[in-house]
Amino acid sequence: MAVIDMNKGAANQGMRGIQEILLRYQADTGMELSYDIFDIRVTGDCPGLGYDVYISSGGPGSPYDGGGEQWEQDFFNLLGDLTRHNELNALKKHVFLICHSFQLACRRFNVGQVIKRRSPAFGIFPVSLTAEGVDDVIFNGLPNPFYTVDSREWQVINPQDVLFSSEKASVLALEKERPHVDLERCVMAVRFTKEIVGTQFHPEADPAGMKMYLLQKDKKKVIIDNHGELKYDDMLQSLGDPDKLQLTQSMVLPNFLNEALNAFQEA
């Protein structure tokens, strides 16, 4: 497996969460798995086609920050190479894209419109599955809606409900309904191709890591300013609910790994 680190050297819980899921998956299944990490925005390292599975993390900043930089072009080229490989070969390579990587992929595949939010989103929020999402394997075992970590200043929308430019893409999840807000619901998950899927939210987030984030003064201020102190207290309390964040963390990425490795074994 190739794990692409999009955090640009910033402190984060995401890479720890991804690696913990991989180690737990290996222990639970008894399969021998190995992975290499590529710190693409710091060192410029980008994996080639020599891996079976790819997971690309979230990260800070604008999804347009890499414009004109080699690392972004290499990442876009990798997505293109993986798509072509899967079109031409029986042995498929599966890809999971998280948050920043998801927004980049939406640009690369011409899916929706990537724009800045009016205000940052940070916290634990419900996410609603579309009809396609209900049937998608990566959400097996989750209720509709389910709860997850949402942390972003940018979003992907589909203006005027027009069809996506990519005929292969399907929307799997949307942000919660907000009847009192006259804004389009942003896209929270997309299957770009049969083997390439991504989420705006953080499926790797766990209660321990999220608690560390919520207790930071700047994060607390953002949540209280945007959602109120009662919502902040509710987020802290929800960390102890096994049917919320812990459930999502235990399902989404392991479901993706099951899908990828089952397809690999069948081929």
C-alpha cells in the first residue's frame, strides 16, 4: 500500500489514524500488509504504479495551493495513470482520497465545483447517504445518517444540480440538511470510478484524536463562534457514543480495504 501524506508538515491526527486502521486491519484479518508513506507536499515524493492500494490523506490550505507546483502535477498524473491502468488491466488498483485529496480529485476529474465556504466547518456532524451511497460497499454497517469528523474551509458543490462532467462519478453522501440556510448541500463522498473513491469527511478520525483537537483553544473558539457552546459540549459528549465517531472509524476504511483486497484476490 502507498499512503500519501498531504499534511504539508502540519501537526495532525490523520496520519496516525490511517496507520492505526491499517495495523488493526492486519491484526483482525491475519493478512500480511505493508505500506510506504510519501510526504508529497514536503519532499515531492509521489508513488508510482507499483502498489496495490493507495490512501491519500487530508491536509491544510486551499486545494488550489499547488497550482503550478510539481507535486500537484505528479499527483494528478498518478490519478490519471491509475485510471488508465484500471481500464486496461484485470488486476485493479484501488484508491481512497480524504478531504484535501478528495478536493484535488474533484478538480482532476472535473467533478462538481470546488469553492471556499462562507465560514470554516469543524466538528462532529451527521452525513446523509444518497441512494447510491446506501448501496455502496464502503458504507456497509453504517446508519443513514451517520456521524463523522468534518474539518474544512473549502467544499465541493454541484451548481444547479447539473450532471457531473465525469459520467463515471456518482455522489455517495451529502452534508446534513439545513432548511434554515439558503445554501446548497455540499458533496461529502464521491465514487469517481469503480476503483477510486473519496470522502470530504475524515473516516480515519477516532474519539481520542478528536478530543485532543476539540480541547485546543483555537478549535474550541471556531466551534463556539459558529455553532454555539451547547453544540461544542454536545460534540465532546458524543465522543463517548460508540454509535457515532467510533462506528464510522471502524467501518469506512476497513470496508474499502475489504473491497480492494477481495477484488485483488479474485483477479
